[in-house]
Amino acid sequence: MNPLPDRTVILGMLITLGLVFALVFWFVRLAPSPEPALQWRDTAPTAPKAVPAPQQPQQPLLPGRSGGGQNGALI
């Protein structure tokens, strides 16, 4: 079997490389686009949200304890 000339080998490598690049770019173009990038708000909202008034903390309900307060009514 005769060895291939250098020109033929180099030409085959260039054609293979071109085919690989063509396939890669073709599949990248056909791929669905990713989710759109987040768009940040540049300005603050015009009306600030109303903050509810703080509520008085309630005493915890402890079943099993009697005597005093709201817990006695539960038992």
C-alpha cells in the first residue's frame, strides 16, 4: 500500500475540521434560546408599601397548665 501524499492528508484534515465547525455552528443556531436575562428595575417603586402596625405578642397557649390567664379556659 502506498502512503498518501502530504498534500492529501493536510487537505483531508482541513475538510474534516471545516465539517466539524460547520456542524457545531449549525447545531448551536438550531438550539432553543435560553431563558431571557433578568431585567433589573432601575427606579424604586413610586408608592412605598404600607407597613402594618406591630401587634402585641400573645402569651403562648400551654395545654396542661391550669390557673391563670387564657390557658385555664382551654382545659
